[in-house]
Amino acid sequence: MQTISKTKAAVQIFKATKKAMSPRELIDIALKKKLIKVKGLTPSATMNADIINENKRRSSNGLKPRFKKNTANKWMYVGD
């Protein structure tokens, strides 16, 4: 099975679960479903950074960010 990017995996997981999650929860599910491969020691920190960086890129290009943090400090998917 071919792996996908962490943000694409996050989108798939959010669409399937329809609930807010921490980066650790996203990584755990993505690894369990074999959507991604990780090499580093802190994959949840990398997931968090990838989501933040994607939001910054989309905002700087005039697009709406796909992810939003809620009051419980968990990420939510808000759509494309």
C-alpha cells in the first residue's frame, strides 16, 4: 500500500470520524491504518507543524485554511 502525506491522512481521518483530535490521535490512527510512515522521534509534533504550515500556505495564497484549533486545543477539519 502506498502512503500519503500527513495532511492528506488527517483529512481522510477527519472526514471519517467527524470529530476534533490532537496530533497524537491523528498519528495513531494514520499509523494503524498504514496511511503514513514515520521516521522521526516526534511524529505528533511533525503532524502539528504540517497542519500549521499548510494553514499558513493556504492563507498566504488567499485560500481558506482547512484546519482549525478548537478551545480544547484539538484540530478540526473545516473543509476545502
